[in-house]
Amino acid sequence: MVRLDLDQIVMRRMKDDDIEIVKALVKEGCEGTENRLILHILTRPLCLFILAVFSSILRCLVHSFILALAIPVFLLIVFLKITMPRSTGVLGSSRPYWDYVGSSYRGQKDEMLQNPCCRISGKTTGTKKQRRRIGSKDKDKEISEEITAEREQAAGQVWVADCDGDIVGCIFRESETRPGVRRICRLVTGCWYRREGLGRLLVQSLELKERETGAWRVYAHVPYPSKVGEAFFRKVGYRHVGEGTNEEDDDEIKKETPERGFMGYPLTKVFYKDL
């Protein structure tokens, strides 16, 4: 563990220089999540029944009981690996990828989030050091892709936590699909900076910004087998959809559904918080 001085964290919009680092951070942060999701789906009763039926059919064609049992499971795992959102994508998003380039071009230049820790401690956020770019040969090369307004809007926003020039965490906010409603689809902190309050800082800072822009509710999608993610969002004031007392009369909350995978099994749990 590395001790973080939270009031010195700068939370800014992701730039094109940060894309590869953010991708690596996301891949590290969700390591094992995909396998846990696959195990969750494989152990559902209906899925086990279908696998048993296929194994029985194969048993008539293949003389080996082990092969008849293993082949359907292997093929299903391969299918799920191909169709499930990848580790560099966004669980909780209807798209199997994240438009990192579009995200890095949205918003004002050097746009930053407020740091609540600075207001509590009375300190001012330190000036961040210039981070050395990866791939110096391409330093002055302009990205040839055309970034249209539609692509920027669809990409949503990615905010990174910058500590002395190092990206130690990031939070993804999906594009706005309904007025006054925002959606957090990924929150990642570096493995050396966990349990230091960095995740809470990112969520609270984004909530402050969205409240100022007129948002009244934020949703968060958490991978289904992630007990740590569930506990975290409950701790910062979110409630799991279905636990509220007045949700039956809330038409808006019915529009937010979890991401679903093979045979309609949910891949995420939906949490929400009214700002």
C-alpha cells in the first residue's frame, strides 16, 4: 500500500496521451471479473440443465464420458469469452467497447473536477507535474481520426486521478441518454492505492459536478459477482434497485436495467443515488 495525500489529487478529463495508461489500469482493475461472471452463468440451474442435455446427446456419439461432459462446457466458455464485454470495455454498457478517443476529445481543455478533500483541509490542489509521454516518436503526430460531435456525445466521459503526474485511478461516466440522469459504468483504482479513499473521492467529485449541471440521480453498474464493489457503493450512499420503499411508483427507475448476457442472465447489479 502507498499512502496517498488525497487533497493533492488532481481529477481531470482524460486526454489522448492517457488512453493506453487508462486501458492498462482498467485491465488490471477488472482482472478475474470476466472469469467470475462466466462461472456465475455456468452455475445457473437452467444453464446446467442445458449442458446436461447436450452431454447426454454427445454420449451417444462419443464413447468417452469425460469428453461428452467437457465439450459442451468448453464450447460455452469460448462463446462467452467472445461475446462478453472485454476487460478493456465497459461492463454495464450496451456497447462491447469504450470510445476512448472520443472521450478524450470531449469537454473543455484541462477541465477538472472539484476535490472535496481540499475544501475540508483548506489546502489547494498542488500543480501537477508534466508526465513523460509513452512513445516519444509519435509525440507530434496528430490523430488522423475524425472526431464528430455525435461520436464525442456517444463516448461519454472518462476522468482520471492524477497524483504528481501518475494516473492512480479513473471513473467512467456514460453518455447522457435521459435528462437529469447519469450513469457510472466503471470505477478503477490502482492496486497500490486501494483502501485509501481514492474511489470515494472520485465518486464524490463526479457527483458534485453532475449536481451542478442539473442531474438529480446517478446510477452505478457493478459486475454481478463483485461483493467488494457492492459494499463500496452501499458505503457511499447508493441503494440496490429493488430495495427502495417507493420504487414501484418510480417510472424512471424502471428504465434502468442491468446488462444481460447468455440466456438473459444479468451481468451487473444496478445501484442508484438521488443527489
